[in-house]
Amino acid sequence: MSNLQITLPDGSHKTLEKGKSFRDFIETQLPFLKDKALAVRVNGETKDLSLCPETDATVQFLTFEDTEGKEVFHHSSAHLLGMAVQHLWPNARLTVGPVIENGPGFFFYDIDFGDVVITTEDLPKIEAEMAKIVKEDLSVKRWELKKEEAIQKFKSENEPYKVELIQGFDSETVSLYGQGDWYDLCRGPHVPRTGLLKAFKLTAISGAYWKGDSKNKMLTRIYGVSFPSKKLLDEYIFLIEEAKKRDHRKLGKELDLFSFQDEAPGFPFWHPKGTLLWNTLASYIREQCFQRGYHEIKTPTILNSTLWKRSGHWDNFKENMYFTEIDEADFAVKPMNCPGCSLIYKYHMHSYRELPLRYMELGTVHRHEMSGVLHGLFRVRAFTQDDAHIYAPLDKVESEVEDIIDFTFEVYKKFGFSEFKTFIATRPEKSQGSDEDWNLATNALHDALKKKGIEYGIKEGEGAFYGPKIEFNIKDSLGRLWQCGTVQIDFSMPNRFELEFTASDGKKHAPVMIHRAIYGSLERFIGILIEHYEGKFPLWLNPTQIRIVTVAESHNDYAKDVFRDLKSRDFRVEMDLRNEKIGAKIRESILRRANYTVILGDKEKEQGTVSIRRLGEETTETLSRDGFLALLVGEVS
């Protein structure tokens, strides 16, 4: 048989006999990957190692170190969970078992156990069965069936949820994956054998409605995490315990930053200190935008349904929107700020000399989220975006995106983040706009990132419905990645709103619209900051910068004088004049995460000095009041 040419990431070429699989290729050409390779990216698409290529191919073998490799590993772990459950409870009916980014696990499976009640006490039993399957090192195989054949197959196995899923597919064929005596409906890809799924832990159980609809049956959702080694699992468990200490919901309550009330589930209530923190973030991003030539705007919260139909949100985002009626007309609470911004652009005529025109808005949006996915500040029903919309001619788009990239990383570094991961999210199945526009937009993002020398991955099909986007992920102090900022290129909305500018040739052209957010959501970003710093914010950010404590009542007047002096310099300062022991007051200051505890007694009063203790330190230092002010000013600047 003829040989195929296989091009590796380093540009080297190797050969593979036609009819052989990529798994065969690894065994003969790259044996060091035998126990590491999980899947393969072939000409940009992630595939099973069992694939036998028909033509020459450019490939990258994916391991657990790759984002796509992790996704394959965790997806296969969900199958491992499903198989173990059906071994133990043969009448359990499986629904869906996806990989997730945020939550109590990396994957879950929603299962209908019928009348059987499953609790956390059952998890060790399931884990033991999963371990047996791993030990058997079963080969994982893929095959396809015609849609009707698959329906009949799952009907015969009494799997009604799988039947319902298949009936909703548009394709004529569906793929199944099997290992040993068990199989599941799945697009894949998956790891080649169960023996690779060496270390795992089931982390939580919750209820979840089928398809997220409260009218449907309540299912049992089992979450889990998995790794290729016990060492990695142990490290993860340690980090999880550390994360519990940093949980922003817990610290938000302890530091009196925000709360959630039964009267408004999913809508945060910001307390005075939390509002200070929120305003600090808002002021900082405003100042940075003004320095870069942005103009701040404000758009209405409720707009007529005709606007949302025109923008495409009605067709693509309706299930996430809130609606009301005003004067017998349908209105919607805005889930995004961009249509309102486009109305402001359209209000005036524009020349090419004005472009790029940069609008920014700290706009609060509302999105209907199911109660089961609400999670502190990370998943809410109302949040404020540091939104910007930039209108530019096509030849300025790439340079504008480059400037946004620089701006984004500068902001993240200001908040103490130094490690990032960047992705391009491409066209989803549900989208609007021409192929040509999507290709132009996607290529502009590729070119901008390459020009800046930034490594990036691809998230296939995860772009917005109106355009591709760059996603910026920040790594926190526990090594967790958080997707925050985005840059999205949009040819569709300018055409839908008939936006124009007059070019140098005197003709009318539609601008390109660039959507940009850096925090993403102020609420979510604050949650990330709380956990990243464990509530110990840097001085410029902290709502409680200084806490003055007195040794005795006789020192209170001096404390008030120091307080007034610091307050007049715009420092956030509190006093503790209670008739308590000084040790208790210092402990209270530490619990409140004040950057500096100022201790005032006889010596300080007589000498006009202050004794300070920095957060996290055991020793005190005596400074003149001017010296302390200079220290504070230097640290803030």
C-alpha cells in the first residue's frame, strides 16, 4: 500500500502506511507518546487516535497538557462514570455527560435513577466500580449508525433520553462509543483505552432538570474530576481545600462586601465596602479608557422588542432574556449593550476622519439563568460589563485589535495577574452573517495575535452568534484559569442597523464593529479577585486600607486626629475605639484584612507618631505621621 506524509508541529515529516491508524503511527514512530497521547488534531480538527487518515495530514498529538487533550480525558471520564453507574444500577437511564469549565468538577453525568435515591454515601461504591473498569484497560471503539437504526437500538435498551436526543439531530448518521459491554451516544473524540484514566474522584451530587427545564423530570447530577496520575489528583485536592478557604461567597460575607437575599435570587446586594470595591474597579477602567480616546455613554435598560429582532438577539438569545409590556408594546430588558450603542452611532453622520470611534459603557445587563447554575458572583442574573464598542473601517481593524490586546494585558497586570491563556473562538452552528465576513473577521483576530507574538488555542464553534472572538484567560494564585476579557469582530450588526460612514472617496461604507470587554463582568471579576487575594487586597484596591486601634480611651482624641488626617488624603480608614483589649482589636483588624493596623498608645500620643503593623506580619514599626503618609502615597502610586 502507498504511504501518507504526516507533518508534525515542528515541521518534520514522517510516513504512515495507508490503512493504518494514528495509534499505529505512535507505536512505530513516536513510542514515547504511547501512554500520553489521548487524541490527535488533524488539519485543525480533534479526532480519535483510531482514525485511519485517507490523505496526507498535518497533525498534533494531544496529551493531558493540552486544553483539547484535557477535554477529551474528562469527557472519557464521564463515560467511565456512566458505565460504572449502569453496572451498579442497570435500570439507571443516562442523559448527558459533558465536560464543564466551572463547577464542583471537570465533568458530570445527569442520570435518571427512577425511584432509587443516590447520596454522597454511594460515591465510593461508584468510584470502586470505575477503578475496576480502568484496571481492565478496555479498548474504546467508535462506530456509526443511521439515525433510525440508532433510535431503534436505544429504544430496545430502554434509553428514552438518548432516543429524544437523536430525534433532535439533523444528521442522517450518529456516532456511538463503546468500551467492553457498554456503549453510549457521543460525537467524541475519546481516549483510546480506559486504562489511561488512572486517577479520579467524584466530588458532588445535585439535582438537575432534564434540558434545564423545571417542567421536566428532576435528574441526579454526579460531578467528578480526573487526572492521568494520583500525584496530580492529590495536588488538585489540596488546591480545592485551599479554594474553600478563599470562597468569595464566604469571604464576601466575612468582609461585609455583598449579600444575596431571598427576595432577589441571583441579584447581588452590594454593601458599603463592596460598593467601594466595585467603584474602584469602575473608576480605574474609566480612567484607562479616557486615556485611550474612548467616549463614555449610557443606554436604556429596557428597549422595544423591534430592536432585539433587528439585532438578532430575539432569534439567538431570546431564552436568556426578560420581557415586559409597556403601552401594549413588547419590550425586553437588555441582555447586551451593543444594540443600544449602535443607535447612538446611527444618531449622527460620521466621516472616516472620526474613525475608529470608541464608545465605552459600564452597562448593567440582565440574563435569565436557571436557579441551578447560579453561583455567588460567578453566575448571576444581573451584572455590569465594562463594555466597549469600536466602529472602524476594515483597514483599521487589525491595529485596533492589537491595541485592545495591549490594553487588556496591562489591566490584568495592574490587578496582579501575570499568567494568561488566549483562545480564538470560531463560528458556532447558530450564527448570522456571510461566510466571507466570518472568514475576514477570524483572520483579523489570527493576524493580530500573531503580530503580538501571543500563543493561542482554538475553541471551535464557541464564538458569539454575530462574530468570532478572542478570549483572554487569567491564571489566579491557585493556578485556576478564568475566562474574562473578549474581543469580538462583528460585520453583521452594522449591516442590520444600516450603520455608515463617509469614506475618503465620498462614498458610504458600513464600519466594522468591534465588541470589547476586559473585566467581562465587574461582579465576576470581583469574585475572582477576592479568591485570588484571599480577601487581602493590595492597598489601592482594598475597601479597608487602614484600621486605627487604641490601647485605652485616653488615646481616642489622638486617634480621631490621625483619622481625620488620613481621611482628608482620601484613604479608606476606620477606627476601633471600643473598650476592648488591644490584642482583640488587632485580631479584628486582621480579620477585616486591613492593609495597615495603626496602634496608638501613650508613646505614640506623646511623640506624635504611629505604630503600624502590616497585614500578614507579626512585628510593628513606629513612624512619624508624615512618614506613614509618604509610605501610603508611595504604595498606592
